[in-house]
Amino acid sequence: MIVSLAMEAAFRGSANYAGGLGVLEADKFYAAGRLGLPYVLIVPFYPRGYVDYNVSDSKLVEIRHRHSIDFLASLRYVKSVSVRGKRGKLIAEADVYEYSHGTAKAYLYRITRPLPVMNLFRYLYRHQSDECTYYVTAAAVSAEIVRRLERVEVVDVQEAHLALALYLLNVKKRRFVTHTPGPWGHPRLCKEAEEVLDVSLPNVGTMTEAAMEAADQVFAVSRLHAKMTRRMFPQYAEKILYVTNGIDLERWQRVKASSPEELSRKRSALREQLASFVSAISMKRVGGRLLVSWARRMVKYKRPYFLERLLEERDLKDRIFIVAAGKPHIEDAWGRNMAERLAALSKQHENLYFHPTYDAQIAFYFITGADLLLFTPFPGWEASGTSQMKALANGVPVLSSRDGASLEFIREGFNGWLFGREADEVVDLGSERAQKIDEEEYGEMVRKLLEIAELYEGQRDKYRQISFNAYQSSPAVSIERTLAQYYPDHFAGRGGTYINPELR
């Protein structure tokens, strides 16, 4: 049996996720269940979800991120568990619910006691008041559920929040998957967990290092991410492999075509859906302009501020229409301010529509309905990204910075375009050097965007061929390829070339 431990998962109709990691884990889950893998995903259940927003007078107003009734009705109560630490002290009690898809099962645990711990898990990622208790509880409850399963062969721990689980489990393979290259993804080691859980932790500074110390193997999620992670943690370099992320085509691919002409006809319908949405909600007309999408989490390293400057580009503002969406963390002041600025600019500029929130449904329409996806992370700060994969699989060319998985899937002028530099170190986003990189990369991005606009306007057949080339990238970005690389034994005899050379 394959077990994955995560802190979020974007199940259909749920509010149990914040962004790309949650979508990735759900994509693995649905594909594994469809493919017949013995797959279990263990994740907390957050009754109030993550966060959602409305805009009032260009200010973000928090609203409830709600689970759908269909999702809640699909959960089946299984049992309650109680986990205790050293000298029998209660860590937490939780109700466990099962959610199934094919051969895959997800176990979602809802913390019920003690009250302060329950409150930490009421919302996703609002644990800043007591991070250690959050980490200890997630690890202890997850490990308890794993111990009740039979024939567990491998446990994959997703991200450093769950590092402590590796010290509580005795299974054949214990692996750690890191999803963030930036310093914000490596929280301080919760050393006080030694007393609560009665475990011995290594003398390291971060939860990430503790996970790497205990794991049999460590995975990054793209080639560049592996390079950056090895440089950041050289003492574990020999353990660090990579499997590049993918997407579930059954969930995200909206078109199928055998020629550029057929794809163009089908893409026109998707474009019209998105243009109609924009018109109905904002009374703005996209018309025949190049429809450019930027849809990501609203966080500084993804560089949403590039959109502000694009609105003022004299040679572009009448030739492109930008649809943008983004959701900041509730305590990210920079992200909230950026979202509010874009909301205000959306009122002022005829060629921008900004949607004040972002979820899987918005991504489904905003990415797949555009003529071009703009993917702008600061070099070295994006572990992988999957929005560019969703675009490619639907025949949407991508203009991307040289970061994350874009370097593996985008071929210049063939299925998309690249700008900027490939990182060889993590640069402080507040430094003068970062500002210089921004200026250089923004200028190159604009030059490429002008070329793409001219191609779209004057060489439509060539644009359609690039669009079709993007669509033909689908097998490379498929989550089935990702799963086969993680679990090659379960794909033996199925055919296909899946194995990353680094894993041989």
C-alpha cells in the first residue's frame, strides 16, 4: 500500500486547500484511484476551509471558504482516534472520515479535543499562534491512522509541516517530498516535540532538515528545484532526487483534437466562455485582443506586480486583455495590498479584469480559456508550478520565466516562450540584486509579449501550430507520468517510458 501524508488536498467541491500543493495531492489521489493503485491519502479536515474574499470599495473582505454539500455528503464517518504522548498525556482526539475514488481512499481527520488544538485546525494554515502544537498534532494523528492500515510499503511525507511523522513510523520506505525552494518553506524545528512525542530529534535548525535526516529518500518536484535544494542542504545532496510534478488530465484537460484546425475550433469555444464570464461580471469586452491570463496565489515571489506595469505599456495596452486572479493568505499584508491594488486598477483600466479570489474552479476557466498564460515567478523561488501544465494540456501557449518545471516542458517558439535567467541560488526578494533582476526580466518579458501579440494578430496559422504543439505536450505533464516515477513497481508491465534518469 502507498500512503501519502499531506496538510491539504483540493478534493472536488472541498475548501480543504490553499493552492498548488493541495491541487497536486488531489490530482495524485484521483489518478491513482482510476489507475487501480492501492493508494491512501491522509489529510486534516478543516471545517472552515482556507480563506475566500469579496471586494468592497477595492478592499478585500474575508468571507467563508465553504465546502460544497456534495463533498460533505460524500464523507463517511469511520472511527474516532485518540493519540497520547509521553506519560499518557492527551495530544488530540479526532473523528476520521473516508472519501473514496476507485481504489484510492482518503482519510480526513477532524480534531475534536482539546479545544485549543481543535481551534488550530478549524481553518487551514492559521496556526501561527502555536506552530509546534500544529506540527505535533498533525504528525501524531497521521501516524496513528497509518499504524491502523495493513501492508503499508511506502509513506511519502509532503512538506516539512509533517516532518515529525517520520520519527513515529516504522515502515519499509519513509520518503520526504519538499515543495518549496524559498526560505519561507523551511520552518524552525519544533524541538519541544521530543518531550511530547518521546522521540529523539537531530541537532538541526529546521523541520525540513529533520525530515531529510529521517527519510530514506528525499524528492524535489522539478529538475531546477532539485538543484536549488541540493545547494541549500548540501549535507543531504546524495539523498535528493526529483520527480517533476504533473496534472490529472482527466480533471483538467478540456479539449481533445487531432489537428491544429480542430484544436483552434474547440479553443474558440473555451475562449468565448471566458470572455462571456468577464463581460457578464464586469461589462468589459475582450473582443479580438490577445487574451492573457495570470492566475496564481497572490504572493510576492510570483511577481503579480508585473501586471501593474503591463497596463501602462503603450505598445501593448490596446492589443491585450488581461484576466487575473489571485488569493493572498489572510496574514500576508503584502499580498492583500497587491490584490487590492489590482482590484482598484481593474476599475480604472478597460483592458484588465481582476477576480478577487482564486480556486480550482476559477483556474479551470481562467487558464484554459486564455490565448496565452503568463507565468512569472522570480527565478529560483518556484518549486514546480502546475498552472503552466494545465495551460499546455489545453493548447494554451505559455510565456514563462525560467523557473520551476517550465524549463522542462516549454520549448522556445515551439509550444511557448521563456524569458529571464535560470537561477543558481536563492536571491533575497528585498535586495537590490532582486530589483535589478526584476528590471531585466520585465523588459525581456515585454519584448516577448510584443512578439507574441504580433504573431497572434498577423500570423494566426503559426500561432495555431504553436497552440497545437502545446497541446501535444500533454503526455509529458500527465500526473500518470509523475505517479509512475514515484511508484515504478506498481507500473511494471503497463508499458510506456516513465522513469526519470535520476531514479534509475
